[in-house]
Amino acid sequence: MDLYKAAFLLGAFICSVGGTEIDGYTKTEGAWVLSLHKRQYMVNNVADCAAKCEAETSFTCKAFAYVEKDQECWTAATNSKTELIVRKQSSALYEKNKYLLECINGIGADYRGTKDRTKTGTLCQRWDVKFPHRPNFTPQSHPLQDLDSNFCRNPDLDSQGPWCYTTDPDNRWDHCNVPSCTENCIHCIGEDYRGNTSTTESGFTCQHWESQKPHNHGYNPSALPEKYLEENYCRNPDGSPRPWCFTTSPSKRWEFCFIPRCVSEPPTIVPETTCITGEGQAYRGTIAVTETGKTCQSWSAQTPHRHSRTPENYPCKDLDNNYCRNPDNERRPWCYTTESETRWEHCSVPRCEDAADPDEGVVPPEGDDCYEGDGSSYRGITSETISGKKCQRWSAQTPQKHNKTPESFPLA
């Protein structure tokens, strides 16, 4: 397991306290959320600020920032799931937990996550537009249902759970695949598991993710919000074969958890066959050679290389041949090779966003993908933030306008 995958980099920027002072909120010290819709109040304490957020009527309050020194309270319509979190040393950011969850309770009437595709992979239509479908449910007609984007919601209490209008002119609406918060079983390798199992398969009690005792680690819940490292529940934040946790026993650092497999259908992915987005976990193409031209070993074979990335250990990852895949959260698709002296290599699968960009430049070797000191000399190839957001090109001015351009900083 990559125990230190970028998590410590946030330490000098944002740090979270253990627990929260306000029930129903997650607190992050030294943070501020950008929001077009916000209001300022002068309050006596953080509890008063929370009350202002709960009573907000001009917009749906998803988070608030409290500046104790000045007794300032800022309520906001956004949170870290939808907007940029910036550093503000004197501020503490409180985010409503229900707007951070990517799972549902019951039929999901209160689901406020960011799933924006149907169970067949079709992109959802925004609730505030009238094309290609004229909606019956709009932000104006249902102001308390958080219909502010194209996220899956359940404004009519559909018994099958959250849904959305689709961007397919031939399909007006469809349900979404949003996992249950209480379903104590796993699909695939359990990346989306949100249950409350907190003991390992040998009976060890799990260590709280926010704790560094008895085992020091790099899985900081505030640095990895999309991994839902809540309490001491078993999770799979690193592409392991199934959920696991650090244990409270000093002699046992970590162990897998026993969680049964779900009998329901796993979430549907949109397969990418010619190019990849992100880390290429949805790639289902037929490239079967590595970036240096070596033939890939079949995933079901154990020669010339013995391994655990098998179709049995990694269901839903399409490891049925020797095609390049990314079953375990690597940087991009890869495979074991048929050459005994080379265990595995990445594959050269083009990126979808770069398909029309021939001026990609030289990619530094992966051995240089680390930094010294403050990182000002870093020239590696990591292009994703700690919370999983893809980095904007330095030469681009959308969606963020800035002055840190190649022209302004030619030596950087």
C-alpha cells in the first residue's frame, strides 16, 4: 500500500482536528471555501455561526467559515466537493456532513452528493435548463431540494432512489447508481464501501483514521476527503483487493476486513476504449504492449511473474485477457510483462484531453517524481491534487484565471 501518497503535502496548508466541535459538520483548520453565494455575520461563537447556516434562507448553506479572532461568520452555498478550498490561516471551515456523503440512506431523499451520471453512464442534464428535456422539477419549483447543478437527486421521493433528467434526447430521465450508506457489503474491490464495519478479519479493532497511534500513517481524512475515512470504519483508499484498516494492536499494523460481496449489480462505468481520462481506471481498450514495446502477461497467468492482481481478486476491472488496465489506482494503465527481467510497466494509452494536442512536450522520467525542500525545483509528472482533482494546464486560463504562466515564469 502506498501509505504516504501525497497526504503529508497538505500538512503545512490545512490540518484537521480530531473530531468536530459542531455535530453534523466536518471541521478543517486554516481553510476557506470560495463561493459566489455567501453571507457575512458577526457572532459570539462558533455555535452561533452554525445556527446562522442552519437558518439561511437566501441559499442552501452547505458550509460556513468562522474566524474566531474577529468573531466573523461566513455562510456559503458551496463546499470542498464543488469549489476550491484555499488557505486562510485564521479561519476554520465547517462543512455539513450530509453534503459530503456520496451514499444514500433509505431512498436518498436527502442525498446531496455529486454523482452526475445515470446507471447507464449518461451525463445528467442541469436541473435549471430546459434542453433537451423540459423538467417538472426545477430549483424554482423545489427550492429545498438542492437542484442547483446536474447532480442526481430524489425530489419526488422515488422509491428507487436518486435520478436525473439526462442529456440524451431519446431518454428523458433515469436512475443513478448511488451506493447505500448502510449496505454492509462490497461491490468490486470495495472502493465505494461506506458501511460501518470496524474490525478486521482476525478480530482486531480498527484504529481511527484521524489518529496516528499506535500506527503513524499518511491517510489523513482532511487531505483525502473523497476516500470517506470516517471514524475507524474499514475502507479501501488505495486500490487494495478489498477494504482494510490500521489496527489498534501495536504488533499488527494493518489487516483486511471481512465484508461480504453484494448480491445487487455493481455500479456501471462508462468504458473508455481509445483514450483515457484521469488515471485510466475506466480504460477497456485492447492495447496489450507496454510503453517500451514489451508484450503484456495475461492477468490470469502466474508466469513469468507471480502476482495478486488477478481477475478473482479484482472483479469488475476487466482483467480477462492481457490488455493494459489500472485495477489498483496506479498513475495510468499498466500490465505485467512476458519478459522475466521486467516485472511490470506502464502502457502508452493516449489521454482523451490530449488527443488534439500534439505539443505535449517531454515527459520527465518517473524516477524524478519526488521533491526536496519546498519543492521549488520539482519537475516531476504528478498532475492531480491530494483530493483527486485534475490539475489545470499552466498555459490555460480556464476554468481558473491566473498569472502563473510559462511566459511569466520561464524558469519554473
